[in-house]
Amino acid sequence: MSYSIIGRCHFYSFHTIQTNRRTARWRSPRAAVIPSFHLPMRSYEVKNRTFAEDIKALRLVTAIKTPYLPDGRFDLEAYDALVNLQIENGAEGVIVGGTTGEGQLMSWDEHIMLIGHTVNCFGGSIKVIGNTGSNSTREAIHATEQGFAVGMHAALHINPYYGKTSIEGMISHFDSVLPMGPTIIYNVPSRTGQDIPPRVIQTLAKSPNLAGVKECVGNDRVEQYTSNGIVVWSGNDDECHDSRWDHGAVGVISVTSNLVPGLMRELMFGGKNPALNSKLMPLVEWLFHEPNPIAVNTALAQLGVVRSVFRLPYVPLTKAKREEFVKIVEEIGRENFIGERDVQVLDDNDFVLVGRY
């Protein structure tokens, strides 16, 4: 059969099409997917080669915040300080450019640059997991190739959102990126509008590159996977203690650990600790009163560890909620939070909102 290949699209000659109309039998869309044997970057060819087993052992992974300068560009000095604090307080991995890191507000150039920067500065001390997922398979493939090329240890992949797809399309989407290296699948229906059902994960689990699932549906789903040998990280900070100690999750991919990494490490490493879990609940509830990352951005500015700059459409929490955060810090203990400055309320005019960056 004669055809020419341009990128990843296959164009058949008119003669071939006419012949196939007479002789070809219909094949299901899944069966017709062409394996990506031509991918130019495979996990055994790139630096920082990591295996899925190395990722499966991680118990505390922080979805790291991306701080900004007043003009909206990355504040890499503040970012480096944040990552260093995670390492010093026992986090084992960081998600770069995830929801908390506002990958959704980055260009792909910014995204890959930040992954590469994190690898180059911290890749020997912490696992760097790049969020290279997309609702476009083409973009997910390209970004994941680039992420592994600059040295990330694993990729985080969400299912196609907004436009959504069929179950078969979802499997094909993930199958297109799994060959490149260790991969965590991220299931958060509240953001994507579509659950990743267990039969998708069970199918993908045949790949040696599936490290596990970041699961936000709840602990019944967590246990459904862990009882069948599939690694799970809780994606819900309010459930992560019970996920870890009662339902078999290996750990958590956490927002809260941006602020109190030491306490979150204790929660994941120190055995069942309902007292500590209860102590952290007011903070966790405050963090998710508005959609993430609004509150964590506000909190880090109040703690004085990042500039009070927001890329729109995110805006800081109200002054009443900022005052509430000061009380939460006092109750938990300022020494348990990152940074050295006293926590401040901040006025509305202390914040910079950037629409073009």
C-alpha cells in the first residue's frame, strides 16, 4: 500500500482509496490506530532515565506553585526557593506546571522551560514530574517528547477535557504517550467534565510505563485500584490521610504541602495520625473554598514567600478570607509554615493582576 507521511498524519493516494473502497473491510477506530513506533524520543534515549518503579514509591509529591514577577513573567528566584523548601522538608517529588502551578496559563515554551529548569537545578534531589497532558493528543505527544528530552522523570497526563471523547478514544489518547516514559494518569472529573472509568486504567495498566493514578473521585475508587495492585496517589488533600492508611494509596499529590510540607510529610510517613489530620482540616478547607490555585496563591503571598502577583483570570481571596488565613496560621503554628516573615493580611491594592504576560 503506497502512502506518504507528513508529521503524524497519513495521506493515501487516490488510487489506493479507490482500491480500498472495493476490497477493504471496515476496522474499528481503535484497531486502525497506527502504533507510534516513529517517536523520536524514547525513555531509554533521554537523560535522567527513570523507571515507573522509581515513581511508584513516592509518598509525598507537591503540586508546586509558579510565582510571578510584576510583569507576569516567572519569578525563578522565588520558584527555586519554593522547591528548595519542599526538598528540605521531605517532599519526594514535584508536579511542574500542574493546575496548582498554572500550566493552563502557560505557553508550551514556558512550560517546557520550567520543567527543564527544575530538572537542571533540582533533578538530583527530587523527582520532577512534568504536566504535559492536553485535550489534544498531538499537543500531548509533542509536549511529552520535549519534557522527557529536557530530563523530567515522569509525565502527568489528564484525559481530554471539554471536547471529551469516547472510552476507546481515551485509551488511544493515553496509549499515544505511554511509550515515552513513566506516566501518572490524572482523574479529576470536576475539572475535565468526564470520569476516567476503571476499565480504562485496567487496560492501560498493561503498559510497564504506567506508574499509577492520581485519583480525585474518592476512596472507594482508590481502594478498587489498590486492591488490584494499581498504584494510586490521592488527589484530594482532605481525604489523603484515610486514602494512605485505610485504602492502600501510596501517598498524595498535594496542594497543602506548598504551605506545610513538613506536616504533610508526617501525615504520609508517620502512620495513622487522626489528630494531625484534624488539625490540618481548617487549612485544607480554606484552601479549597474557591477553585485551586486561588487560595494557595493568596496564602503564599501572605506568608511573604512569593510576590503578590496573579495571572488572570485568578484573583486573590477576599480580605475576610485573608484575615481567616492569619488565624489558621496562628492556630497551626507559624513555625510549621514555609517562609520566615510574619503572616500578613495584605490590602487589596497590594496585589498585582496581570492580563497580558
